Amino acid sequence: MAQDCRKWFHNELTGIEAEKLLIAKGVPGSFLVRQSHSNPGNFTLSVRRQDSFAHIRIQNTGDFLSIHGGEKFATLTELVNYYRENRGQLTEKNGATIDLLYPLFVDDIICESSRWFHGHLTAKEAQNLLLEKGKNGSFLVRESVRQPGSYVLSVVTGDFVSHILICRKPNAKFDIGGGPEFSSLGQLIDYYSRSPMMDKNGGLVCLKQPFNATRLNVSTLDKRIAQLEKQKSRGQYLSGFLEEFEELHQDTHEAPRTEGSRSYNQFRNRYKNILPFDSTRVVLLDGSPTDPGSDYINANYIVPPPFLTEAAAEAKQYAHASDPKIERSPSPRAPPPLPYLRYIATQGVLPETCSDFWRMVWQERSSILVMLTKEMECGRNRCFRYWPTTTEGNLMLPTNNGSLCISHISERNMQTYLLREFRLCLVDRPSEESSTESLTVYHFQFLAWPEHGTPTDPSCFLNFMCHIASQQDGLTSSGPMIVHCSSGIGRTGTFIVIDMLMRCIQSFGLHMDIDIARTVQAVREQRSGMVQTVAQYCFIYKAVQEFVSRLLLRVKLRNALQPYGVDYTNLRPTPSDRCLSCTAPSSLSLPGWPSSPPSGSIGVPSATAVGSLTCMGESAPPCTGLGLPHNLSYPQPHKFPPALPPHRSSVVTATATALSSPQGAGGGHLSSSTSSASSSTAVIAKKLSTASR
């Protein structure tokens, strides 16, 4: 009975239009789901009754979907399937039952939201795009420039691109100039994907893989976001983001979730219907065979999808081939390959699952915990406080192998987030001292996520993520990063997708392609419902855009200072530095700034510091992105770019100073340098800050 929501989700219908459609094409019991126009972000379930209609609001909180505060679900498909399979659960205020019997399917004619549909594209543009980025058998559908109303199927066949006209017949059906006719482009593409065509020369034309329209080059991200932000005349949404996000509903991944639904595990789930997939769930290995459910926790392993690694590898090859000046040797500071980026996505801890959570931390040897919710939000408990405070003693939790002891070491308030440090060890009995083996755990709790929606500006969230990345990169070894919010799917999925993309771009630079929609889809295949709202989906784009802007600013500053003798070569470049170097200018062209340094006037300073970096009133952690001198070191050097919002110079200060009385690295003071170099460096930094306005 389960139906994919691509069949019954109607995007642009109003309530009146939905009723007319249900009258024209439905019967009593027919239903559809549409975007809510009166409550943006929510959905409406429209059902035809015997002599009336029911319009039921589906609330989307960002963590889950529900009707009238009832059962909670991760996806629309799960919600609709539940009420279809459990008749009698959906009722009106007077107690009358509302049955969802017959889904009213969407007429799939134009398929403009399909991934292979590229809209207005010329033959030459399609050919260049497919030959540059596609593979043999890659295809796309575009509007015909010469015959308006018709379409063209462009396919890579060997070293060439074949362009096949799709004719739209007077009866509104489609064909390719003979052969079977189809009522939709989707049906035509599906047919010829299974049955290859033959061209006029007798060669086979095979449709192997669609050329994804959501795939984009990182360097074109600004243009892509500008396109997505174009609003339709009706509706308050950013139509492009909304269309891409809704397309994700068409690729549902239904996998068994048997363990989470077992009766003895139900009390361990924060939300009844948000359960882990069996195939990727975390199994607690110290569970007792005589205690059913002792191996269960509502958590899933998440790994980067393979196509991210493939895209990154292609970007690396392209970057090295495009500019002979680029350093060929691999960077010693390069992050590990993407397949080794591992996460665990889990729900907010319950009082009943506190011990299970720490058992998972100990089992996986996870040194980084990321908490994206407050303990209480909107007057409701979102997560049980599972850690000891500064005033409390050690937290002792019994396990089958002894007791886990969690000790509070420190806590730092970073204004928008908290960083706590714990020591975790296993002891045989609570009265005995800790064993020699222990695990240091860093607990990052983000405090600035609003109760509704997403952060208005991604800058502070990126500061938070960069600090986490720095802390993790400074560890000699660590298990998967554990990420949770309340439900473990909305904010958690948003964080994980952003982190994957940031690390990929940091490793391989602006020449690589990314596909945010496909990445979200791949993460959803590992845990249901990851990234819950279009606002969260839009926030991913904006956060990645901000990150790329920071990378560019860092490279521009470095390249601008090098001609003046200020060369931060003490920092080994990351692959993104080398890649960005071939696209960013070697020096900034600023008014009143000479194109080349005066000969013999500036020497290389023995020590130069880039001082405080502030973002929206928040001090950013020290960052090596702008270059640190040899004699200044930090316990956890940051590999990620500094916290410089690209269009907010009024709240950014970047000063370069040279102090004559060094007090050691710990105090942040540096050895002296020549006054001319110091003053020149300060002037350059000041002009760069002015130019970025």
C-alpha cells in the first residue's frame, strides 16, 4: 500500500484548486498533499469526503512532521503511509474517521523538476556541458530553441553528442519521430533508458545516467544561489530552493527499521516513528544476550557518499592539469580521504538512554560530541543533560563490563556555543580508581540555533564548525563524530551535510563539483528524514557559500602580501590553497596600491602576526588560515579559513603588529622585526580590509 510521495504531492495547488481537482479526477476517499499557502513551511493534506472536503494541516517543526501534535514522522511518505495503513487514527473534531483511500496522482507531463531537465539550453551549451562533465551515456533534456513546445534529448555517444528531437504531438503525447508515443517526458525517458535507440548511422544511443542539473562547480556557487533565490509571482518561498528540496521527496529510501520498532525498544526512542535503519544502525556490542534490547540505541552511522570522492578526484586532476605552476606534491596537511570521514547521527538523550549513549561513545572511541539543541526549547525537553556539571561529582554509569566514569574537566563559553571537556574511563566497580585507559571527550553545544527556522547568518555557525574541525584534526586518533539535536535528523542532517561539503572543498578546492541535493539524498539513505525543512536546505547552500568566500579571502590576502615580501610559507598549503591560487589574483588591485612593491624597500619580517578576528561581536578562535609565524603555536591549529564575513568589514578587524618585547608563544607576543616591514604589513592589511567592503 505504501506510495512514493512523488505520486500524490502537488506543489502549487491552492485549497480551491485542490477541491476542483479532487472533484474532477477523484472519488470519495481520494487525497493529495500540497504545500500550505497560509502557513509557509507546513503542508496540507486535502481529502475528498462523501459530500465535503477535509483540509488537514501537517505541521513541520524542523525536527519532525505531525498532524495535530499526534504521531511524529521524519518524512511525508512515512506520515501518509502510516495513516493509510492505520485506518481510524485520523479523525475530525467530531470523531468522524477520515480515510485515505486513493492517492490522486500528479500528471507528469513536462517534468521540469526532473534532474535531467535543464530548461533553456542551446545545442552548443548542452554539448560543451556534456563533453566537459559527462560520461559516455550521460543525457539531459532541454527545451528546443528552434521548435518551441518541443524538446531535445542530448546524449553522449562516444566522443560526440547526439541531439534527438522529442516531438509534442497534437494529442499532447510525445515521441522521437516514430515509434511508441508517451503521455509524459518521464515515461519516454524511462522507456528509452531500458530500450536503446538507433541513430541514422546504425549506432546505438544508450541512456545510461542522467546529467544532474543540481550538480554545480564550486566556483559558480554564487550564480547558482542567485538563480535559486528568484521568487515566483505567487508564494513567499525561494522557488528554486523549494523545487530542489521537493525533488528529494521523489527519491525516498524505505529500508527496514525492525529493531527500533520492537516493543522492548520503544521506550528508548524519543519519537515513536523516527527510528534508525537496521542496515546502518549502531549496535552496542557489550549488550547482554539475556537482556533484549540492550544492544540498541537510536543512532546510525553516516559516511560521505562515494560520488563526493569521485568528484574530488576529478577536481584534483583538473586542477593539476590546468596550471603548470601548481605544486604537484601532495600536501602533508591534507585531510584524510573522504571515505574516512565518519559520523554517528543520533537523537537527543533520554533519561533512560543516558548509559546507552556513553556506552556508544566508549565503544566507538568518539572524542567529538556535537549537540545542536538546548536542553529546553519552546517549553519542552529536547535533550536530557547527560553530562556532569562543574559543581557535581563524577557521573558513574553501570555497564555489563563495569562502570563508566565521566569526569568534568573544563567548560568554556564561546558566546554562541559551549565547549566542555570530559574524561571517560571504565572501572570495574564504582569504588575503585579508574583504569589506565581513558578517553578525552570534547563536547560542543551550539546555543544560537533559533527555536524556529535556522540561524539568520551562517558566520557564527561556521565559526562553531571550524573550531570542531580544528579540534578533531588535532587528535592523533578518534572514532566517528557523534552529532545530535532532538530528533537526530533535522539540525543533525544539516550539520553533517555542511561538514562533508566543507571538508571536501577544503581538500580539493574550487575546481571540484558538488551536488547538495544528491548529498542530502545520500545521507537520507543512511538515516531517514535527514535535513527536514527547505529552510535547512537553503541554509546548507548559504553556509557553503560563506565558507567559499572565506577561502577566497584568505588566498587573496596571502597573494596580496607575498609581492611585498610578506610570505607565509611557514604554513604548508592545503590542496585548496594550490587550487585556489590558479583562480585568485596574485595580488589585489586596490586604489593607491602599487602593482609591484618598491624595490629594496621591504624585507621579510622575522615575525608577523595577524591579530584578533571578530565576527558579529564574537571572537574567533586563533586560525592558521592567514598564516602564523614559526615561533607562535597554538595547541589546536585551525586548518579552516578564519571567521571573516565577506561583506561585513565594519565588524571585522584584521591588524598586523610586531612587538619588540616577546613574552613567548603562550602570551601571544612575538619577536621584533624591522619597523618598515611592520608598518607596511599593517598598511596592506588595512587596505585589504577597505577593499573588501
